[in-house]
Amino acid sequence: MSADKPGAVGSGPEHAGSVLQRKASLVDMLDPLSFGDVVDSLGELYRVGIRVLDERGRTLADAKGSNGDFCGFVNTTAQGRARCTALVARLNEGPLTPTQGAQVLPGTSPLGGELLGQPCFTGLRYVVLPVQWEGDVLGRVVFGPFAPEELADVPVALAELEGLELERARELLAHVGRQSEHRVVKMLAHVAQVLAALLASGQKAYLTGQLHLEAMLETQRDLEAQNAQLMRLNQRLKEADRIKSSFLGTVSHELRTPLSSIIGYSEMLAEGLVGALNAEQMQFVRTIIEKGNTLLKLISSILDMSQIEAGKVRLAFEWVDVQELVESSLTSVMPQAQRKGLTVKVHLPEVAQPRVVADREKLSQVVVNLLANAVKFTPGGGQVEVRLSAHGPQPGLVGEGYRIEVEDTGVGIPLDQRERIFQSFYQVDDSPTREYGGAGLGLAIVKSYVEGHGGQVSVTSEVGQGSCFRVVLPKEPPLSGHGPAYIPPPIDTDPERF
Amino acid sequence: MQLNHAQRELTLKIVYYGPGLSGKTTNLRAIHARARPEARGRLLSVETHEDRTLFFDLLPVFFTSSSGFKVKLKLFTVPGQVVHDATRRVVLQNADAVAFIADSRRSASAENNAYWRKLRANMREIGLDATQVPVVIQFNKRDLPDAQTDAELDEARKKGGEPVVGAVALRGEGVMETLHVLLQSAWRNLDERARLSRNISLTEKEFLTHIFQQMDLTGTSLESLYPTAAGRPR
């Protein structure tokens, strides 16, 4: 009964996906170089040739024995060479069954299967040890040829070879190592043990490595799928954000035009262009103008933000006297501060004319927004202080610069919200009954404009004690040399091109 | 299942699945200890230094049928720790039957449930049809104080179609019985789908007998089913 028919028609290598499905093979399990060294040293130890072949007859290791001269001499004859070649072919690839003169040797192999003794026509002998692993034949180890201990003289078969000089053959045969049966059995056991140990560790390393790779690939597939999902979501969010910005821009623009008319006509009414108003009418008209202006500021902020998010804000750099700019910004919040009864302090540096390169309008808006926030969030009787100072080169900034600080004694900002206040539409108090108005855009605009100037904005605060916003700007923004600069949008909202 | 007619070989893959430390490797060790060396390969374990399975364990068991077909069982465990989900899926691929090793302790119920769901999810992900791959549940650690009672096991049995076997794998109890149900279910399922008994002239009885006669069944309920065949080679 032959359970194995290596090389049978249609029996290609099984490559069913995972390494766990594949049949073990000697090539995978053994490291050829170090295994070759081990086999060489075993051959030297026992003074016998050892050849290890896989199930397809490929040689994995080959240690030469002491038979070289003798066999070489026999092979000089045509007949000798033919018989030797046939025998070696059978040893390497023939069936592992006792046929053609081979005999099953007593004893069991530590690697499973039967040991086969194979006599050579020269009187020498071979032993074949099948390499079985998990019930599969993975290859074989061929020992020999060696001279059996009882070999006295060259056999008749050798004498029959045409053209062989028998005396010389005898002489060379004497140099072939003799092996007793006992020694052969011990040697086989030893080699089989070594091979079994190498195979066990080799298989473990091979399977582990391969499986690790498979698990990594599996994980990568997972991550790629998740990534694709996130990309899709991100794309949708970007698109939604782009639509939102564009919608806000359009709507703000559409709101601003009629609002300007409302304010304009109200002002004409207040100025008495169409007749005098009585005191009550005048008060009503002033209220309309005041609320109209508040609404206009809000709409302007929304429009600014939508321009920023669309990447459409252009900074027009020019020489600006920052001291003058701070002072003029103060005038726009003074009425409000005075109404609330706040003390406003100003610290301007001694140095005259601190001229810097900036977009006057945008920088002014930064200072106004910060001051307006300070006034808004500071209760009556509090204090708002604005400081301007010069500073040397700083990490993250190009060259020398200046610092504008706006400090208040207001409500303060909880620690966990200090990063988020710079996001658009974010409000520390987002409850429906919130105390302070506003759209939550002021600081987002500040951050965007400051960063557009190559600067940084930061905040320190203590809840209930007050906050201090610090804007640090370079004297000359890095991009100012190239004319007007666009502020990059906070997130890339460009629609897909392809 | 891998069926190679040209080389006359049949390979079945059995996977032991379950929460970490529920006793999957212990099951394999017990089988290894009871199997005759001629019928099994080495137990290959890839463990961490804390004795936790890192990748998998593998125990091959094999025989040659009377019709000359070489039959090989590859028994695998998956790593139980949560982080090894990808490895679990790789090992589970192409399984012919799955043993779900549950921890009998009441305190482990949540974990058992979580891994049961993981098994279902893993099977879905790799395209194993839960109705086509038999699953056997082993309630391990029956000897522990907090273990569920036999009545509770019966309750669990009624909740689904899977066979349920009690075990103390550390002492080898219930391990062979689990393997028996597992192989029987696997065989019946494959026979139905691939007509194995006709195609490779191997009956369920011969299949099971070949395997369990190579095992030391002393003290198990299978002892009388498979009287020792020592000295009676088939």
C-alpha cells in the first residue's frame, strides 16, 4: 500500500492561503548554511558520508566520507560508473521500501519509518534513514558508503568490471572507514536526534514567523478598511464644511445689504433729514441704529470667518505704527467700557514709533476683538489693561517682534476650554440661558489673522480672577516681502479635483 | 478540509477557541499526553514567558486508513488575549470544527459571552458559515468552587444546538469526550457535504476508531467504546 506518491501527476504543491494549511518542508524548516555545518561535523565525527535530501530529491547537505579515492577509482571504468550512478539515483529518489537488494534493518528510527540497508556492488554499504514529520515523509538521510566491519576482500562483482586494476582497488578499499553494526546504529540514532531537534525548533520558528506575517497583514487589512471608511467620512465632512462656509458667506452678504439700508435710513431719520422727530421717536430710532450696528458686526464676523475658511482672506501688508493702532482700537471699546464702569489702563513702551509690517485693518480687528471680549466678560467695577512691548527673537517666530497683551479681571476660562475657545462658533457657556451674547467667532478670527501674520496667540486665565490674552507678532511677517498673502484655510476644504 | 486524491491525503483542521486562560492549551496538552507517540507529532507551542499562548498551539494526530488514505488532524488553539484578534482569525480560517472552551465559573460568564460573540464575528469575517461548521462547547474547570451546577449546564445546553461537554482539562477529564464529539460532528458534517465515506472508503466508525484506539482512554467514558487494540494492527 503506498500512501505517498511523490511526483504523481497533478500533485502540485499545495498552496492554500495560510502557512497553517501548507505541508511542512525541510527547506522551510532548516537553515541551509548552519545545517550544512552540522552535517559536515557529524560526517567528520563518524568518518562517513552523510547526504540529506528533501522529498523531491534535492540535496540539502552533503558531507563527504572516506570513500572518495576508492569510489573515484571504480568510476574510472565505464561499467563501474554506470552501476554507481544507478545506485546513487535509487538511494536519492527511489522508494523507501526494501526492494532491489535493500533490507530493513532492525531497530526503529527516532524519526519514524524503517531503516533500509543497501549494499553496493563494491562491497561497501549504504543506510537510508527516512525523515518523517507529523506522519509525512519530508525527505531522507543517506549514510555511506562505508565498509562493513566484516568486509574482508573486494567482492566478485568488482573483479568482473572490465579494465579495473584490482590490486589498486584493494589498496584504496583499505582506506575506506570500517563501521561495526553497533556503531552504525548509534550513529543513526545520534543523527536522527540532532535532526529532530533542528526540525522542531526550525518548524516553530518558521510557523511563528509566517503566522506573525499573516496576522500583520490581517491587521493591515483591518486598518486599511477603517482608514478608507474614515477617509470617506472625512471627505463628507469637508464637503459639508465647504458648503456651510459658502452658505454663510452668501447669506451674510445677502443680509448685510438690506441691513445697511435699514441703518442708513434710520440715521437719516435721526439726523432729521425728513423732518424733526420728537424725543420718543428719536429714542426708538437710536435703538434701531444701535441694534442694527450690533447685527452688522455679527454678520461681518460671520462673513470674515467664512472668508477665512474659504481661504479667501488676503493680507495687504504695509508699515503700521502699532502704538497708534492700539490707541485707535481702544476708542472703539471705550464707550462700552465707560458704560459698564470699567477702568481701562494702557501701557505703551517708551520707544517711539514702533513701526511694524502688518495688515492695518486685520491687526486692528485683532486688538478690537480682544478688547471687546475683555470688556464683555468683565463685570462692572473691573479693570481692563492693554500692554504693548517689544521682544527679541523667540522660538517659533522669525526675528524680533512685539507683544500685545490684553488682561481683564473678568470671569476667566476653565482650563479644559482654553484650546477650544479659538475654534469658530465655540462658546464657553453654550447654555440656552447664557449671559453673554456673541456668535463665538471673535477669537477664531483673531487666531487666524495672527497666524496669518506669522504670530501666535495664547491665553492664561484663572476662573473668577480674569484672563490675559497674549499676541506675539514678528516685526516683519515672513511672507510680507512677497506682497499680499493669503491666509491658508484652517482645514483644507478644496473640493476633489478628479 | 484539504483532500488530496493524488497523494491520497485528507487533512482536517480543528480549532480550540475561547477566552484567555480558559484551558485551550491544557486540552491540547492532555490529548498529547494520551496519544501514542506513533500517532501524533510534537506539540508545538508558541508561548510568552507568562505561559500565555502567543500565536497558537498545534498538535498533529494522524493515521492511515485501511484503504490507504492518510488522514491527518491538525488541532490548533487560538491565543485568548484580546489583542490577538487578527491571529485568531488567521488560525480559524478553514476550520472544520471548533471547540469553544468556556470557563465554568459564574464570574467568567461575561467573558464567555464576549468570546462567543467574537467567535461568531470572526467566523463571519473569514467567511465560515456558522451553520456549516460544527461547534462544540466545553465547560472547563468544573471542579472550581464558583462553577455553574450541572442543572445550569443543562440550561446552557437548551439555549442552542451545540453539544455541551463538562471538563476538568487539567486532570484530563472531559478532554477526550470533547474531542470525540468534536471529531464526530466534523466527520458527519464533511461526510454530508463531501461524501467522504464513499469518496475515500472511510466510515465514521473506522475514522473514530483509528484515532481513539491510539489514545489512552483510561478513566474516560469512551473506554468501552474503543477497547485497546494493542498488538492488533489494522
